[in-house]
Amino acid sequence: MRTEYLVLEVLNLSEKPENLQQMVDLLKQGATLTELSCPACASPLFRFRNSELWCAKCEKRVIVVREEAEVEKAKSNANLMALENTLMTKIEKLKQKISDEENVDELQKLSAALASFLENLEKLKKMKVT
Ligand SMILES: [Zn+2]
């Protein structure tokens, strides 16, 4: 079993094949046996062409929930990327302002702001988990 499939949940859904013949037909259509086993009965799981996992013994659809840490990592990276995009937009606007600005005092303020945005952008990039 691959490590990213740590938590399995059996869903009690009504969308199951109506009878065994239908199941057999599905298998003929190319459902494959996977290396995953059912969390409820430990039978090997089948994978349908639409990538759904199925336990033939329980007659239930099985969904794979990625490891908690994986989910958290994905969420936090998404947040960082959103923040990064915001910063990029601000930086672009600041660049424009700087090129239009003639006043030296204002220019100093703007370039200080730009420097801090760039610094934060660098920090963000380092925070991203790969
Ligand atoms: Zn099962």
C-alpha cells in the first residue's frame, strides 16, 4: 500500500451497481484490481474507469482521504500563493507609481514600501512547503 493512502473511508452511498451481473459487466468494461484494501473488510478494492474505488464485498464505494498533513500542506500552500499574488499586484502598482512620481520624499516612501513588499515576497517563497 502506498503511504499517501493512509486514511480510507467507506461511504454508505446508494449509488451501487444494482446486481452482481452489473458488477461483472463493469469489470469487463475495464475496472481494475488495486493494491488498496477495504478499510472495513480488508478485501482488495476495484477501481472503475471513472477512478472510483469500490469494495465488491461490502458493495460500497470507498473514498481515499489523503493524510491529514498532506491536506494541511495543500491548504497552506494555497493560502501562501494567494498572498503572493496580492503582493505581486501591489508591487506592480508601486512600480507604476514610482515611475510616475516626481517628488523625492514620495519616491523615498514608495521605494521603502517596495523594498518591504519584495522582502515579504521572498519570505513567502521560502515558506512554501514542497
Ligand atoms: Zn469491504
